Amino acid sequence: MSKFKIRKVVPKQSAYPLVCSFQNGELTENFESAQCELCFDGKYESIATVIDGVLYAGNEEVDTDRTFILARNRRTGKVRVVEAGCAVLKPILDVEDVDFTESNESPDAAVNDIGFNQKFGSKTRKKQIEKQERQKTNTEIVEEQLQSYVQNLTENDNNATVDQLDISSFCKIQTDDQYLPPIKRDAAKVEDVYDPKQMFTEELYEKMYSELRNKDNESELLPYLRTFYKLEMSSTHLVLLMYANSLIKLYLSLSKEIAKKNFIVSNNSVTLNEVVLENFTQTLNGKKMRSNSLKDKALCYFVVILLILNNFKFEITEFASLIKLSILTITTKVKIAGAYVVKSGEKKYIQLKLPLNVVNTRKRKSAKF
């Protein structure tokens, strides 16, 4: 008899072999492997499988004896002893909701049947099945609801047919202009691309300016924006500068700060604060939140306002440091506004010029750009 030298003993771990036998017979050389389902309840393994249309199931035996498997590497001659569990599988003949004999499915497919998993599956699997069952939709009910809805529409307008109903709201194609202030892409001059008068109504400009006038607006500005501040600014440019300051405050704020009830972006103008929070945040369960698309929108508005205030060109290095983005990423984002990243000497600038920059027409994979 050959002698082996045991190199390693592997005790039971989180994963270990399970030696199975059948209560009603012994395996022969003609036995073909079958798919099994393993369930673990925290202490012991349960196993189930289908062979020749019969369901077999059993639990790991709890015994004082320990079972080991001898594994030998033929090439190196090294031998390992691995501790294993034992289970005896019994035929189950009264499984409810599962008909293996009359089913057209293969035995392997039958193992994954819903009824089988509900009876022998783990707690996690059972919860998954219950959730799937709750989420199933009755197509007949949906069809009846749609027919009722269309009928009500046609009754309200006897002269209209189903094909003539207004479905324009379903056919709207979202473009990148949703991230921008009103833009005139066919403008003949760069000054006409963005019209400040189109951002707010005249009454709203006057109201915000009346709240900002005679206040220390420079001290409220972030350090980066103080370079854009001038004592002799027009009322429109002052409102736009404070608007940009509020937008970048919102952009840089953490989500948990925005969710607070006392969160504000403008101390000097109540109206401006309301405008920014109304147009660049959403309310969910009574709390303000800023989605990724609204964050991008705030950044685009910020870029456009800086271009307007600084003769359609400003240096990119400090801007990139402020918003904590790489120049490559900024180059992609400013395309939405029609702007370019240009180099002059040793510095790079964001510049708006004609013809406007355009974004690739390929479909983006996410809402963010």
C-alpha cells in the first residue's frame, strides 16, 4: 500500500465540501451530475436537487464524528486533508405548487421554480420572490385603464380622434439648452448670444437691485468673484454678479447642508435667494435636494454670467481650483454653453466666440455631461 505524507489539514471554513448520499439507493457509474440548490440558515447547509423528475432534499447531518476528504496532487505528490460535511437526500413526493412530472421544463430549470424557492430557499431568496410577485403588473388591468383614459379624452372632444390627440409632451426631445439661460445660437454677434434681459423680468431685476443697493455686497462675495466686482457696476451687472455668487455657493455646498431648513445662498437679497432655491433645487419629503442635473445647470449658468461680466473671456486656472475640476473636464462642460478653452501665451482662458462650440450629438449614457 502506498504511503502518503500529509502536507496540510484544512478544517471547516465558510465554504467547505458537502458529501451527499441518497436514502433510497446508491450511486452507480451511470449517474450524471445534476444542478443543486444550497441554502444556509446560519448553522447548517440544506441541499436540494431534481433527478429523473423526483425532488430530493436534505440537511447537513449533525454528528460528533468528523468527515475528511483526502486530496492528492498527482504532479507534486502532495496530499491535503479537507474537512467536509455530510448530508442524506430524501425523495420529496408532496411538494405543493411544483409539478415536475408534467412540466415541459428541464430538471435544471425546475430547480429554480418559484414554488421550490419559496419552500426550500433561504430567507433572502424568499424575500426576493415576494418582492417580484408584488411588482408584477396585470396587463389586462393596465389595458382597461388606458382604454378608459382614451375614451374620456375623446368624449371631451367629439371632433378629435385618437391619432389627433395632443402627444407633444411625450415627443419633446431634451437638449443641452435645458442647462443654459435663454440662448440665441444663430446670433450674428457674440454679444447677442446671451441677453441678460432674458434671464429675469424687468420687475424682478428692479426688486433684487432694490434689496442689494446700499449693502456691503463685496463682503458677501467669494474671494474668486471679488475680482469681478466694481464700485461703478450697472444695476444689471450687480444683480448678475450676486446671482453668480449664489449659484456657486449652491454648487459647492454639501447635500446635507442644502437639506437644512435654514440653508440660504444670498444674505443680501431675499428675492434672489428664493429664485435660486426654486430653480436649482427640488423638494423631497419636505427637504431640499440638489440633483446632479441641477448641479450641472447651476455651473452652466455660473459660466455664462462670468462670460457676460468679463467681456466673454476669463482665465481658467483659478476657476478650475474653485470648482475642483480638471481643465479637461471643464473643456467638456463649457462646450454646452458654446464656449471654448483657448490658450493665449502661457495661460488658458474660457472664451465665448463665434461660431459657437458644439457638443457631440452622440447620446450620453447618463444625465450628467
